[in-house]
Amino acid sequence: MSRIVLEGISKIFGHKHVEAVDLIRQGKRKAEIAASCGAVVGLCDISFEIVEGEILTLMGLSGSGKSTLLRCMNRLVEPTCGRILVGDVDVTRLGRKDLLAFRQKTFGMVFQHFALLPNRTILSNVGFGLELKNVPAARRTEAAMQAIELVGLKGWEAKYPHELSGGMQQRAGLARALAADAEILLMDEAFSALDPLIRRDMQAELRDLQRKLKKTIVFVSHDLDEAVALGGRIVLMKDGEVVQIGQPEEVVARPATEYVARFVEHIDRAAVMRAGQVADRSAPVLAPTLTASEARARIAAEGGDAWLVADADRRFAGRLRADRLAGARPGDTVASLLESGADAVAAEARLDAVLARVATEGCVAVVDPDGRLIGGIASRDVVRALAARPDHPETSSLHKPAGAERWTGTSPNFPSTRSATKASTGSPTMALG
């Protein structure tokens, strides 16, 4: 469900707003508008939706408009035109008094600079927003302590900001936003002032908090590695315009423009790609009911050191090693030959988290959220995925055509290849038969 909807948001700095907006409607760009009427376009006709409970990262170089867009969402910056819907409330139509009340209830902000009051304790800083709302002292203290504990600062509540490290001060700033129980967190380069190690710790902390609290978070960053670490969709901006929206793996694998391609070219693809994208869906999968002689016949032309096994419902059953099959009696079933302890990885697992297992196990099974087998990852699949470039999609398993999967098994209930359909997750189902 959409939590925030942006419709045609533009922001013009300087004079001649009406003329600049008219030029935007004609399809003119930032440089053309500046040359024509002298107005500076901060945002240019931006429309997209933010889903409830997601972490969405606004990215771009300095001057791209990402911080301006963030501040337009709660009208710290007034958009020149367009609508901003938060739930069923049109924020752009709220009067000053209603806007202030709506901000206090709905939005929490965490800035790059910690903005802690130096003469107040951490407990008092965290509860400051509640104090402005005239929340009674007992309730304020209780909520502030809960937030302090959430961010790992319990025991430091009586300290003053100067007694805390930079990372701890940023945790206090985050706790202040959480204490207000805001539905939406707006975070403007919240971790960019921190040292790299502390920054990574804070990114992990935010991910953990998100799993517990399910807030809607809009996070501004200029660092693609940070966006990848946080997870969720990326909105990539340039010159006040959105140039691409997608999951990190989509943006890296299929950049929409040359600018995007240059922006993502340095990224470690293994840290972005997911196991489900890399898994080989075309490799044969054996049914556990096959005999050893039937299995040998099925994979005779395939080669390899191991094969994955799944039942008629595509539930992963295990892995069959080549040496076990070679030493089996003709009548032995595949189920009786399975390697013990073989388990699968989730399709959403990052590729870099799977590499060690691929190196030691040879072939790792990948399953969808329902536990159904998607395919396997072997060393060759990793090399193929990491070597693929966006301008050569045919070399990447990210772009395998639907219906390329193949099942090796025997059952009267297996549908034919022609009946293969796409699963609800967007991954093709296996063609059985």
C-alpha cells in the first residue's frame, strides 16, 4: 500500500516561477530553463510512490535535488507545484497550523548533523519532541527510555552530548525521532558525518530497527554502497529529475542512462546481486523417486559433480553427489543417495553471502519464499553473473528467458513445458516433465 504519493512535484528557486513551470510542462530541462528565464529548477515534475514499510533511498550527486525532495515531503521546503499525499491527506493543502500538527504526528527527521541540545542530557534530548507536544513528564520519560534502549544507549541517558562519541550522538538523534512514534522517518545523509566503521554499524542498526518497527523510511545518500547496505529501492536523481527507480540489483544490472551506468560502475556486483538472480534455472533437477540407473540416464550428457533433487511440488529434497551416484546399485532410489546436511539458501540472499558455500559445496540450491526450488548456483554461474556487463545482457543469468527451466523426473502429475507459468514472486516456475 502506498504511504506517500508524489504527483508532479516541481520546485523553482528565484523569480519567474510561472514561466519556469510552463517551460517544464513543455518538456524543457534545467539548463534550458535557466538560459530562457533565469530560474533555477530544484525539482522537475517528479512523480512516484513510496510503499508503506519500505526503506527508500534518494540518491544523486550534490545538487541533484535529493535533499530538496525530502524536505518537500513534509513541506520544510514548499513545492512550487504538484501534490503530496500522505495516506489520505494532501499535505500541500494544509494550512500552517494543521501542517505543524501533521508534521509532529507523522514525520520524524534525522539530519546529518546531530542537532542535540548541549545543555540537556541524552534522556532530555530524546524526549524533547514529546515535550514540545506537552506530553506529561512520566509518559515522556517512559517513551524516551524505550527509544534509548532500542538504539542501544541504555546506561547513557544521564550523559550529555559531549560525553558521547559521534556514532552514539547519531543514535541519540535517531532515538529522538523514534520516541515521537512518527509513522515516517525522513533521514537526510544521517550517517555521512560518521567514520566508515561506525557508519556501517549504524546502517546495520537501522536495518534491525526497521525489521522490528516497520516504519516507512526515506533516506538521502550520495553513497551507492550505503544504499545497497540499507536495502530497498533506490531513486536516482540528476539535475532535479528522477532518472531511474528500482532495486539496487536492477539499477546495477540495467542502468537506464549513461549517467546511471557511470554512477554504478564501481559497485561490487556480488554485494548487490541476489541468489535468485544468479541461480541456473536450466540445470536438470532430479526427482527423489528415480532409480540410480534412471538418474544416470537423465544426466548422462550433463556432466558435473552434483545435482539438485526436488519433489513434484518443487520442494527441495537434497543434493546428489556424482560419487554417490557412481557407486550406487541400479535399483537404489535417488532419495536414498542424498547427501546429508545439504540445505538451501533464500532467493533474496546476497550473492556475496553465498560465495563461501559455493566454493566449498560446488552447487548450492536456491529456493523461493515458499521453499520451492528455483535452481542452483555453481562456480560457473557466479563467474557468468559477475563478468556480465549491462550492454551484454545475454551473458547474464539475470536475463534468462522465462521458460528456460528444465525438470528431470517422472510423474503423471508433472505438467508439460508448455504449461509453465510465472510464479507470484516474478520468478518463472520450473517446467516439469
